[in-house]
Amino acid sequence: MKRLITLIAVISSMLFLFACSQQPAQQAEAPKQEDVNVRLELQKASTLEDIVNRGALRVGLEAGYMPFEMTDKKGNVVGFDVDMVTEMAKAMGVKLEIVNTAWDGIIPGLMSEKYDLIASGMTINQERNLKVNFADPYIIVGQTVLVNAKFADEINDWKDLNDPKYVITSKLGTTGEQAVKRLLPKATYKSFEMEDQAMMEAFNGKAAATIYDLPMTSIFYAQRGKDADMKFLNKPFTYEPLGWAVNKGDPDFLNWLNNFLRQMKNDGRYDRIYNKWFGSNDWYEEVAH
């Protein structure tokens, strides 16, 4: 009998000790209330929360960069970026609001919350990344050269332009301008408010060449430059990933955008939109120019 009582006592002690050993683990697994509150506050501060509550996605862009964003003959803003953010708004279950903005004020506009993100063919670079965050690149482009016919025989490579006798044009505040200043410091540089103005300067022979992103130079060459015997150095000499820009301190929004892009690229929607704007020039006749 004593042995039975002793055995029962030992088993009871073991069960008690086992139960006690489980309590710290269970307490450790339970989230602290302050941690929950922090997460809730971060969630409420996310732009995603504002978009859903507002019922609208506000997108900042400058409608002047074919075929990413431009105005058609009916006054509508259309293009590759517009189709992409249209799908984005659908995925969020909200309406889309386009905010057409001058390029030199587009990042300040985001920082002052005039819109929720920038989708305007913006190249991801370190200078801009100091002010805003970027989602993963949605397309890769680079700088190319259109040479006036008068200089076609003497300019065979972009490096040939690094000479004071050559006037080179590009658009103010763009990576085209940065490329000229960084890589062709000896050239005579002239900037313009709009890329088509810069290209027309070279087209009319007032500049030896113009430097700009591949999609835009390709379109200009096909529409005007080829017939004018311009020379198209169409191999990009810079690597420029384009990305959507958002305000800093919003990991929830960045996470959503990256997953959205991944889904677009794997369900066929991205390819459909890409082929519409880059695989054909059918849209050109509908665009105001």
C-alpha cells in the first residue's frame, strides 16, 4: 500500500512539474499587448489602409512619355503605366484617379501626399531612393542615341559624342540628362522641358544628337527619324530599371506592390499590356502629337 501511495505521489509530482514547465512556453507564445498595438498602428498608418478607406488609388504621373503615359485625342491619359495601375486599382477594389504632374515636382508631390504612388516611367537610382522607396522593377530600359543625318558618318558610338563640338540634348531632370553629364562631360549639353522638344532639336539639325530612354527614341525614330536619315544607336549604354515610387516607412504597401507585380507577370496580364504598347504602333494614331 505504501508503495502504491508513493508511486501516486511521484506521478503527481511529475505531472505538476510538467505543467509548470509548460507555462513559460505558453506565456512566451502569447503576444504582448504593446506589440499588438504597435502592429495595429503600423497597419493603420499604411497607405494601403488610406486607399481602401478612401475607395480610390491616386497615381501621380507626367503624361508625356510615350508609350508609358500620354494623352490621346479625346484628352484621356493612356499608356503602359496607366494600364498597369488600372489593374492595380481593380485588384484593390477601388477606383483609379490619375494626377497629371510636372516632372520636376513629381517626387515632392508624393512626399506631400498629393497621390499614393508614382507610376511614370521613373528610373530607380540612388539619388531618388534617398527620398522615396521603390517597389521591384517592372521593366528595364536604358539610354540610347539619335544622331542627326549630318553627323551620321562621324558618330558611330555614344562615346564619340564626348567632344565640345557636339551639342547633345535631353530632357531636364531625367536620367538621360544625368547620363550626358556623367558620361559625356566634354560635350555641349542643352536641356529641354519635354523630350519631344529635345528630339526635334536634333531632328532639325540644331544639335548633333539627342539622348533618351529606348522606348521613346525607338518610337521617334520609327515615326520621323528614319525618313530624315537620322542614325539610331539603339543599343542602351546604361542599365535603368523602372519602378513604382512610394513614400518611405510603408513596408505594407511595398509588400503589396511587389506581390501584385509578381502575380501580373505570371498570369498573362503583364505580357498582354506589354505587347499592346511595345509590340505594336497601332496606338500611335490615337495619341495627340
